Amino acid sequence: MDKAATHVESCYDISEITGIRETVLKTLSPRPFGCATHVVTCANVRETLKICGRGYYFNLRKESKRKSAFTLAEVLITLGIIGIVAALTLPNLIANHREKETVVRLKKAYTTMSNAYIGVLSEYGDPTTWTVESWDDIAEMFAKYIRNVRVCSENLNSGTKSKCFKNVLRKDLQNNTVNTMSGESSLILSDGMVFGIGNQIGIEDSLQCTQLTQCFQIDVDINGDKAPNRWGVDTFTFVVNKDRILPRGAIGTHGRQSTCNPTRESGGWWNGSGCTGWVLQKENLNYLKCVKGNQDYCGQKYYFD
């Protein structure tokens, strides 16, 4: 007996098909789809065959689903391929995300300090007219125009600044450990960003705005205490002129030719501090690709003339 006939027999109560059982079985036995045919042609078994046909149809659907399912081996192979693709692409995706995040945060830092400086200039005039005694005084002037900010004393050795942030030793572009970000007064923003205010010369000489083609500088760590604490990666320098703030590496800024040089093996803390202009203008950190060995990025000048 074929599957259709067997199914007819099993899907009814025997007492309900007395008198038509043999007719149904004989009709359906020669062809498995006879059940569907007799739904149309046999009035005396129509209702019986409708029920039978529906059950047989569902059985066919279940068999079809079973046949189209993946085997365990196929699933494991697919997962393996996905894992390999992920291992090849994720590092690049993560690096690209971090690069974009660096650009966004550095732009935010630039906007914040520039807007604050506009307020300072409006209230106090240009730096040559300021009457201040320390970098702390200048930090306080900037703090008036920045929301939710803390001022940290310039006296780092006394431990005062350590209460604000760790100010650990930084690394340059070549990963050489150099000095800390700044020994001057600092501003700590609500998002953890740090502005270090000071200069390579004393405050009195600095505010004459005649040396180093700047009045003073602001070092920025875009993520505070978090790693990598490295010049040109998360720590950058801006220079303050009489009327505006410029990113180091921009036209006319001090040391721009040597402060973002990925092929330079040494150079102190400043090698990387001058990448600021490049990052803001080009919106990438391509010089790091040269540092990692990609020679295609080593011939580029990462500053502006």
C-alpha cells in the first residue's frame, strides 16, 4: 500500500468511514495524488478526502523542509569562513573608527579653546596687555568661557595636578618614552579632555609674543588619562597668537617641519605634537601608517607651508 492510502487509513476514525473505506483505499492506491482528484469528483467521500488531502499536503511540506535544512558540517564551515573574514577585516574597521573618533575629538578641542579665546580677547585684550603672574591666571581666564571645567595648578611636583589627572610620561611618534604632556597649568573638561597651558620659555617672555612665533601653547590630550598618551595619537599641540589659536603644523607655526616626522627615529617630545594641523585639515592619521612600515606614506610632508 502506498503512502497516500496508508495516510487515509490512519487519519480517520474507522467507525466514521465504514462503507467507504475500501472505495477510498482502492481509488488512492494506484496513485498517491488520487486523493486530491477525488475531492472534486466523488461527492460521497469529499469531506473525507479533504481532510486526508490536507494532512498529506502538510506531510509533503515537512519533508521539503527537512530536505532543505543545513547539515552540521555546512554550518561549521560557514561559521569558520565568517570567523576568518572577521579576523581579516575587524582590525581595519577598529583602526578606522579610532581614527575618526580622534579627528572628531580634536576638532571639538579646537572649537572649545578657540571660542574661549575669543571671550578672553574681548575681555582682556591680546596677551601683550595681560597683567598676570602665573600660568594659573591664564588658565582661570580661559575657564570663564568653558563650561564644566576644572583648573589644575601648574605646580605638578607638589602633587596638586595629580588630583586632576595622572599626567604620565608620553611617547613620541616612534614610541620613544619622553616627558610629560605639560608642567604648566591645566584645564580638565567634563568629558575628560585635558588642556595644558604654558610655553617652552617663561611667562614674561612668552607674553611679549615675539619668540617662537607665538605667545604660548596649549597641549591637548583628547582622552585624558587613557592610553596611549602619545604625541600625534591622542596628544596634540596648538599655538596661541595675539589674535587666534592655530594647530601646530599649520603655516607659520614654530617647528612645523620637524614636529610630525614619522621617519625621524628620535626628536624628543615634540615629534608628533605638530601633527595637529594635518589631522584637522586632512582628517586622517596617515603618518602612523608610515610608522608601522607602510612606505607609501613615508614620502608625504605632514605639515603646511
